[in-house]
Amino acid sequence: MFSSHRITCLRAFLLAFALGPVNAASIDHSDLVIHDDGGPAVWPTPQEITFTGGKVSLTGNVTIVTDNFKDSATISTVKGVVAAAGGDAVLASKPSSKGTQIFIGTEAEAGVAVAAAKALAGNSANGLDADGYVLASGKYEQQPSIVINGVDTRGTFYAAQTLRQLLADDHIPGVKVRDWPLMSIRGSIEGFYGVPWSHEARLDQFEFHGKHKMNTYVYTPKYDPLLRAKWRTLYSGDELTQLKELVQTANINHVDFTYALSPGLDVCYSSDEDFNATVTKFNQLRDFGISSFYIPLDDIALEFHCDADKKKWPETENDEWVADAQAFYLNRVQTQYIEPNDLEDLETVPTDYAGSAPTPYKKEFGTKLNKKIRVQWTGEGIFSDNITVESIVRAHSSYVTDNLFLWDNFPVNDNNRDRLFLNPLTKRAAELYKRLVGFTSNPMNQPYASMIALANYGDYTWNAPSYNATKSMNASLWELSGSDTTVHNSLITFTDLNQNWPYQSPEVNAPKLTKDITAFWAGRRTGSSDGTEALKDRLSLIISIPDVLPKMATKAFATDVAPWTTVAKQWATACKHLIAMLEAIDDKDHCTADAEFKSAKKWVEKTKAKTVDDRNADGEDLPKSIVPTTGDGAFDKFLTDATAIYNASRCR
């Protein structure tokens, strides 16, 4: 239940929001990742950042000058930065005459922050794009001062996130930052099949999104019955209470919570009853603060479910009749519900949602659809290896819309639920922001394991021209692991085992493990033991992963991936026995070779256990129904090659 205890936890969550990320992401991560100018790195990379020399201490009494600015998350984050530096934060509406001053606010709410921004940064945030901000530090009116000035409240919150990352020991370096996002939609769409994210995981994701300057979360897990199979049924009990808390927590972290209802399995597009069922469901959620709604029409048959639709739109040779019906329904929701209630414009994904080439359905759907409605698209394929500007231009034309944004099916694993995809986001053109309003990543069923790629999306959608996949990945791994190098190396070793996203070209297969295995076989051919020792060391490191990863800063990551760390340990143990078997064969010690091969086979059998949970389309949970796969085939091939040598030795 979620009563007073839940409210208390929410307050604790707010405190943790301010303090926890500072310790894990700012101090440790900034010490390890340095900006080109020599100061602490900031993620996403700001549009303009200059380190000016000097520093502003946050020890002693630090006055946080808020004027009329009242956003609790921003103020809590700044207080957390001061506390992490060893200072004592004092809130005030006006400046003090002593100590360091931190000025916070927007032009509308904090004129004193605007004045400080003009003095320290050369200009205020006024005129920047939405979510933009100015941050600067130095001397202002003869006192050490910092200003975080947003063009809006969310921009000020993002400035506080940058301040958090700039903390170096007990001070902020002299700096000028002028920053804004290049895409207006930045975040995730929980749109996969299988086990939805837990309530606690979603709460943690909103905190993570806020830290990474992502502003969008779309709620539409396919196997939530009240979204799809039973879409007309209203929420009640704990489900309703949890939704309220999700919206509240998203708002605290400045994440727009978009609710996506999927009626396409059985909706009657022309029906007043189904239109009323749609808006009744939306009204229930609007009552506690949701203002953004989405109607996905993906993964459904191009068919009608009622005689009224069949009569209104007679079937023709192509699919225009379905497109007409869908546009009619969506337009009605937009004009009769969204606009009269002053809500954000409706969003949708059409049934034909992939490829940029024109089709009769796309043309008809786009032509008839209200031009205010935003349309999602997945790229040239359901899973798109790369996204180009040329592809976007064609898609705009084919879908007859200027409001296109991307449903990016990466790193989603619902089509390969035995796998984790821990590789970075790559091959999205740097200039897509000129053609798209934004991206939402469709992540994995494992919410914390998805944070690696989601951090990449935050960096890419904020400032794609400066996005570097390798640097972004490294920063994400340090944030998740914390500063302990043993833990960090364990995490790097584990991510190496889960690099093969099957839709990319060329394929990448556990590159570091594969390199060590290749060197091992090369060494055996030349009589060198270097490759053997390196592979043994890597296998030992893999065996230790289940014991080491729980020491991560983000401990839930280790829980999320536990089935895969366990199977990795099993495979690595089997491979060590195979190496011992090969060494025994070299020594003509066939009894030991037989024993080692037998032990290897026992460990390989353990890798076949079903340890990953699943869920079916009826919402029924299926505990431990999937065998996890890791190693990208490298372990399997090593087993095959070693077994061939063993079998050949027995024939002599």
C-alpha cells in the first residue's frame, strides 16, 4: 500500500535526489573524466562552456538566494551540492553580505539571478530555447558567487544538474556555461513486450532522466492489460495510487509523463461509445496532472472490428480505408478533447511505422491527420541500424507531416529476451535535430541495465554534434559503477560480453573476450603461453563478476543483470576447465583431461537453466521461463573448438 509511509519515502527520495548523485556522479566521475579545458566534464556536453580560472569555495556558510523562485527539486539539488562540498546552505530571498552566494531562478521569478547572470556570464538566459540555462561562477559585487539562471523552471533545474557535475572537492571552478537542448523531446518510451518495469524502477528512472536532462517518458508497456487488452477499464486501487505517484515523481524531476492508450486491438473508430471510453480513461489521469496523451496504433492488424466502420469506410484495394478511419478517430480526440482542455497536442504511432518509402497507407494517414498531432516512426526498419538525414527527409514526405519524432527501438530486447544489449548508441546522424523534434528510446525489460544506453540518448539528443559514443559510454559506466576501479573493471568486463545487437552491421561479438580467445589459439600454435595467461585472467575476472557488481554505486543494476552474470560465471568456469583439459592433453595426461572435460560439461549444463522471468499477452507472469544468453557466441565457439581437440585426442 502507498499511504503515509509512501509519502515519507518520497520525502526521503527527494533528499537522496539531492545528495546521492553528487557522491556517485559528480565527485568520483568528474575526477575521472576531464573536460578539454581541464575542468570537470559535464554530461550532456553543453553548447558553450569555458573555464575561466580560479574557483568558488562552497565551505562555510553558503547563501542560496532564491528571490521568488520555489522549485523544490532545483533548490534541493543545490543544497545537496553545498552539503557534499562540506558547506552549510542557508536559504534566503535576498543576498547576504558574507560568504559565497548562489543565485537561483528564472527571469520571471528571480530578478537578482538575472542581474548576477548578466554580470558573471555576460548575459542572462533570456532568449534561449526552452530548457536552456546560464551558469557562471566568479566574483559578483566583491563576493564569491555562482548563478544558475534558467530560461524556464526546467532550465534552472538543468543548471543545477550541471552545477552538481562541476563540483570538485569543496569548490566550483571558475566557469561560464550557456546551454540549451537541440531536440525538444528527449527520453524514453516504455513500449516493449514482456515484463514491464516495476513501480520502484520507474521512480528511479525519473530521477535518472532528470539528472541526464531528459524530459520525456511515455508509459505504454505492451503487457499492461489496462493499456491494451483491457483499455476501456479504469484504474482503481493500488494501480491508480501508483500512477498518481509516478506522475508526481516525474513532475518533481521535470519529466513530462505521457500516457499512451492502445485501443487498436478492438476499437471501433467511428463509435461514440469508444470515443467516450477513450476520453473517460484520459480524464481519470488528467485529474491528477497528466497533460500529455498518446494513442499508439502499432502492431495491430489492418482490419475493422465493427460493422459501423465497415459501412463508413468500405474496403478498397490499398489500405487507405484503415488510414481514413484511424485519422478520423485521432482527429476527433485532438479537436474534441485535447484542444478544448488545453492539453499538449496528441501523439501517435501509425500501424505502418517503419521505412521512409511512400505507401498508400502512409500518404492517406498523413494527409487526413490533423497537422498538430505528432507522429512517431522507427526509422528504415523496426530496428534501425542507422538513422540518416536523407531518411528523415523522405519520411516527412511519405507521412505528410512536419511533426515527426523517433521511436528508436534500441536497446530494447523484447524480441531477444534472453539477451542484454549493453553497447552504446551509435550511427544516428549528428544533424537529425534539424529535422526531428526528438527521440524516445525504447529500452530493455531491464530498467537499470538500460541506463547505459539511456545516458547516451540524453547526451545525443541534447547536443548531437558534440556526441561521442565512446566518451558517453565511458561516462555512463563510471556513473553506474562509482569510483572503485575493481568494480568499474568488472562492469566493463561484463558489458563486453553483451555487445552483439543483432540489427547492427558489422556485428560486434564480445570484442575483448574474442580478442583474448584468438590470442590463446594463436599462442598454442606458436608455443607461447602469453595468450593462455591473458585468457585465464579474463575468465577469472568474469567468474568474479556476480560477487563484485553488487558493490556498484547503482546496486539495482547488479540485481537487474544477475541471471546474466551468473551464466557468464558458469561459462567462464567451464572454459577454465577446458583450458586445463587442453593443457593435460599437451602433457599426455589423459585421465586429467577426461576429468577436466567432464567438469567443463557439468558447468555448460548449468548454463541451460531457465532463470529469466517473462510475461505473456494476458498479463500473466511466467517466472524463470527464459534461458539467459551472454558471451555473444564466443563461449560456445571456444567449447566447440576445444571439444574437437579433445575428441581427436581420444582417437589416437
